[in-house]
Amino acid sequence: MQRKNPCTGSATIAFLLAMFLLIFTLTTLYVFIKKTWWFPTPITVFGREIDQQFHRTLIITGIVFVLSQLGLAWIVFRYRDRGERAHYTEGNMTMEVLWTLATLVLFVGLGFYAERAWAEVHFRGASPGALQIEVTGQQFAWNFRYAGPDGKFGRLDPSLVNASGGNPLGLDPNDPAGKDDLVVPVMAVPVNREVELILRSQDVTHSFFVRELRLKQDTVPGMLIRIHFTATQVTPPDQPLEIACAELCGLGHYRMRSFFSVMSEADFEKWLRDQAAANQ
Ligand SMILES: [Cu+2]
């Protein structure tokens, strides 16, 4: 005689798990649609392109996320424990091939879409008339050097580096090209003019990061790394943008930051003159 299985299973656990998945998915969806924690508005054309790419990726992966979580919730409830013997399944080869191919097409497709924006900053150099600013990271500060009226950066000599003595970059006083170089702890750029940053490091790897530019680039000892951007929006005088170090670079990493303003051309020229006068 066959013994009757005393266990008929329970819908409670399956129901709770399915509800959890449903609430979790809807909450995630709400946070993203409401943009509860979001980035500041970009101030460059490149930044807007990056955001478009981000949204494209987010929408595609968001649809996949919602469908797969809801599917999971449904399967958890539909195939709950009913006190029966579980069936063994080998899976479905066609489905495996299909979703692997779909993932491949999506990823490669998104990569092709993004290639232009990426190449614009990383492969194409700045145009010849761009304003050059040399950015030096060191534990735990940023310094910005402007070439001055002669448009030429003076020679640097590492043996002359003396931050407390007012020469944080080691400018060689005997090089005439360096006489008018301006070294300041904050950065300013003119609006609607291309700026080329030449990134250096004096000690370890740091990372130059400005959220509003959507730019993040490591500074590496022994290398000059160039990136460029054109800011299209003046920043309010009392609200400069934060430049953060985005690379864990030592004990003082948390306080390695500076600020950066976008000004009209006239304000920028005045700022340069004021800084030069203050540095005398
Ligand atoms: Cu750093």
C-alpha cells in the first residue's frame, strides 16, 4: 500500500518571497524614475552625450531587470512546494543560446553607440588654440599651472620642489619661460573655450574627477596625460564645482580636493591678473 505523503507544502513562504521580489523591484524602479539620488547637470556637450549613453544603457538594462525579477517572483510562486516530488530538468538549450546572443548584441551595440563620445575625449587631441592648464596631483593637494602671457610653461626641476617655500611644482627660476607661470590651488576656465588639461602626479596615482564635466582621469607619476573639454555654462561665483581625487591615494585622500569655476572671458582674464598680483 502506498503511504500518503503527509506534507502538502505551503504557499506562505513562496508568497512572501514573491511579494518581497515585487516590492524590491517596484522600489528600485521608483528610486530610478524619481531620480532620488542623481548626478548634477552636465556642463559640457561631452557630458550630455555621456548622460544620453547612460540613459540608453539604464533603460535597456532596467527593462531586463524588471522582467527578470517579475519572472522570478512568478516562478517562485507558481512552482512552490506542493508536497510533490521535484522534477529534474536539463534546461532549455534554445533559450540559453537566445539570451546569450541577445546579451552579446546589446553589449556590443551599446559599445558602438558610446564609441564616438569616448573617442572625442580620449583619442582626439585638443584643437591648437585650446587653453592649456597643467594639473598636478600630490599627496594631498591639487595645483594648477597657467602658462602666463607668453603661453609657454617654464621648466620644472624636481629637486626644487618646495611646497612650504612657495614652489610646490619645482619651477626653475632661471628659465625665462617660467617667469610668468601662475601656480594656484584652485582652477578657473573661460566659458565656451576649449581647455586642455595636462595631468601629472608628483608621487602616487591620483584621479582628477569633476562630476559636472563627466570626466575622470587618473594622474600617473612619470606620465603627462591630456584630456580636454569645453564648458558651456558659467558657474555662480559662490558655487564653484568640486574637483575630487577619485583614487585612494593615502591617509589624507579624503581631504584631497579643490574647486573649479567657469567664468566669462573677461572675468577669467581679471581672475588671472588678480591671481598673478596675489602671487607676487
Ligand atoms: Cu589623491
